[in-house]
Amino acid sequence: MRLAKFILANIEPILVEWEAFAVTLAPGANMTKLSLRDHAQAILLATARDMQVDQSLAQQADKSKGDGEGAAESDRLDIASVQHAEERVGAGFDIIELVSEYRALRASVMRLWRKSSPQTHLDDIDDITRFNESIDQSLAEAVESYTERINRSRQLFLAILGHDLRNPLIAIRMGARLVSQTNADPISIEALAMIDTESEAMAKLINDMTDFASTLLGSTMPLHCEPVDLQMLCREVVDGFRATHPQRTLHFNPRGDLTGNWDAARLRQVISNLLGNALQHGSPKGPVELSAASEGSTVVLRVHNEGEPIPPEALPTLFDPLVRYATVESAFQRAPGSIGLGLYIVREIVNANGGTITVDSTAQQGTTFTVRIPRQ
């Protein structure tokens, strides 16, 4: 019997073996028979019917890579595979257990089919190839759906966690400031100053984590635009860094009309993150320079530092989230509240403004980040 017809005629015995294997996995121990079988029957039916559809060489090549788009039965197989993966996520299956189900299904079908028909036929190789192609397609869809669901759950968790951490942190900071106004004891003042510093670092972590989660969930960086004097904003940020880094040299060079409609808080993030990055990774003996220039309808910000250049192999992932390039020296200078999201958030803010950000880094010229943002 051809393999496709065998599957259609023996759905129940195959499902019994699927169920028997699924119950041996940790999450399956307390699941019902219906839950254990889940969308297995739909996957098998779509697989068998897909095997009976004529294929072109291009379709065979695509299916061998896990892509079977274009045919009705392939589409049904994809739908069942996605639904199965989503159900397994909800039931607590991990990715290895999901893959092992497909491995066991493949072995069960092959064993039962060979047992029913010991004699080999010329069509067997083609049938096995078609069966493996369909199972690979289903597995690829299931793994993609599983991974997407897990990632989205993590992103939602980060967003909720960041939101829920804000309220107790605000209460801690307000309480510390209230005590500082009524208690002049030197030890208490020192402890309260430490609380204020560490809570500020925690607030930055929470803000970065919330921004990160919102962008991964498909939202662009939210902007609240209003008229902004960028020269004044830059001076405020530079003055703040001069106060916290008195041993370092910072220069600010404005040129031209630097007014426009922007989100002042977000631009402050961009400038602050780039300056903080330059101070951390640049040469301690060299200056950090911020320049802002008007170029028609665009304002150009440049942050430059001297020191070791960024290795070429690090440039492609420099703006990726949770990726940190650091030398031994810069690792010791890392500011509290940094988890490798600074440059990622800078890029997302610049993109939300319709701008661009680039970086040039050489041993001779140092490192320069260049941001171009439209005025509107």
C-alpha cells in the first residue's frame, strides 16, 4: 500500500502511538487524551493528502527546506502545525519536547507502514521522500510558531515587569527624599545619597527595559513632539556629565539654527546615551566632543571620542539589543543601570524621528557616531 493511503487508513493506530509518546513527556503526564492528541490528526491528514498532490521540482526543493506554500493541503498542514505548537506552549512543553514528538511520529509511521507491507516497491523511496518533506515542513512551521509565541510572552513579561516595578521605586525615592529633609545625621545622609544614586540607576534600567519590550512588541518608539531648542538641551546634558565626570574633558560645539519639533525627553536619551558610551569606551585622557549643526531641514549630531577603535567584526551588531562591546578598561567604567540597550534605544528613537545613525571608528580618527534628524 502506498504510504499516503496507509496513513489515511490507519489514522487511529498512529494517533495511539503519538498519544502514548506524548504522555511520557513531563507536561503530558496530567493531560487528557484529547489534549495529548491535540492537532495530530489534522497534521497527519494534511500530510497524507499533500503527498498525493503532484509537485514541481521547485516545490520539492522548497518543501525540503520546510517551505510548502502555494498548495491547499500544504496550507492546511501549516495551519495545523502552528496551532499544535501554540497549544504545546500553553501546556508547558519545551522546544526539545515539541521536536521529539515529530521524531517519534516519523518513526511510528515508518514502522507501522513497513510492518503492514514487508515487500518493497519501486514507489517506496518517492513516498518516503514526500513524507519526510511534509513532516519537515510541519516541524519548521511548528518550531517557528513556538519560538514566536515564547518570544512574545517574554516581551510581554518585560513590559509588565517594567510597569509594575515603577510604583515601588517611586515610593522608595520619595521616602528617601522625605527622610533626608528631616534627618541631618551624617551617616543617614550618606546612606540616603546612596539610595538616591542606586534608585536612579534602577529607574534607567526599568525605562530601558520598557522601551525595549515595547519596540519588540511591534510599537515604534512613542514620541511627544513640541518646539525644542536643541542647543539648550545639549548644554544641559553636557553640564550634567561634567558634574558627574569632573576628571574628564567634554566639549560642545553648536552651529546654526538648532530649533525644531522633537520629543525633548527622547532626544535627551539619544545625547545622554551617546555621551555616556563615549565616556565609557573612549580614552580617559582624550576629550569627548559633542557637535550639533544645522544642515537645511536636518540637524546633525556628532559624538566623538579618542581611543581604541571598535573592531570591524563588532560593527554589524553594535546597535543590536543586549549586545555589549567592551574592552577590559571600559568594563570597569560601566555605569550602573547598563544592560546593553543604550545604542539599541538610540537607534529606535532616531528611526522613530525619521532619521539615521551611523558610526565611523578608526585608530587614527577615533570613533564618531553621527545622527541626522529632520526638524519636523
